[in-house]
Amino acid sequence: MPELALRVTAGGARSWAVSVQEGHGRRDRRLLRITLGRASQLGLAQARDEARQVLERVAHGLPARPARGPLTVADLVTRALGALHLSPSTRHEWERLARVEIVPALGSRAAAELQRAEVRAWMRETAARPGWISDRAFEVLRWAYS
């Protein structure tokens, strides 16, 4: 499959990508490179399957990238935790805080629409638990937004 490529950054990060031409005619046609995922999390067989799905969508006249809904707080926190370089114990604890404290309370909200007042109310609710839990959960949420 010549459209599938393993991209390697200068820092050594590896990711799978597929190149497609979207649009019709000379003027509307453009080359897109769509990242499928990190090579450490996506094997070759899975990358080929996802690349085939993208190519089939384009062949049927559909957009190469499926339409996404608004980014939720849960998605934002998950992406941020995946991108941060943390020690294993810190990663384990931050993922637990996200799963237990942040996602049930705020996870379904659109990340761009979350207001300070909502975060303050959430912090007041978590303050009933031991103090370090609310502080650390807020730290995880703050890192996700930075």
C-alpha cells in the first residue's frame, strides 16, 4: 500500500500516516496527509486497515476525515495525559484522578465551553474529600488546558 507511511520525527517519535488526494479536478484537488496514530499504539495491520478505510471514504466521495463533534473535557484530558512525559507512578495516579474525579463530573462538557464558575463548583464538591485529591485533580485539569 504505497499511500501508507511510517513518519519519524527528528526526536524519534514514530506515527502512521496515509496520503490521499481529496477533491475533483485540478483546482479543487489537494493532497492530504492524515495521521492514523502512534506506531507504539497502532500495529502495521491496524494501520493498513485504517488506511484502507480512509481511502475507501475518499473513493466514495466522502471527506477523508470524518466529522468530529466538539472536543469534550474527557477527550482533552485523555489527549493531554497521552502527550505528557510522566513517571509511571505519576501517570497512573493522574489517569486515576481523571477517571474518578474529572470525567464523571466534567467529562461530557465541551472543553471550549467550560467556565470558571463550573470548575469552582466542582472544586467545592471535591473539597469534601481529602485536600490533596481536589488539589491534584485540579492540577491534572490545569495541565490538560495548558
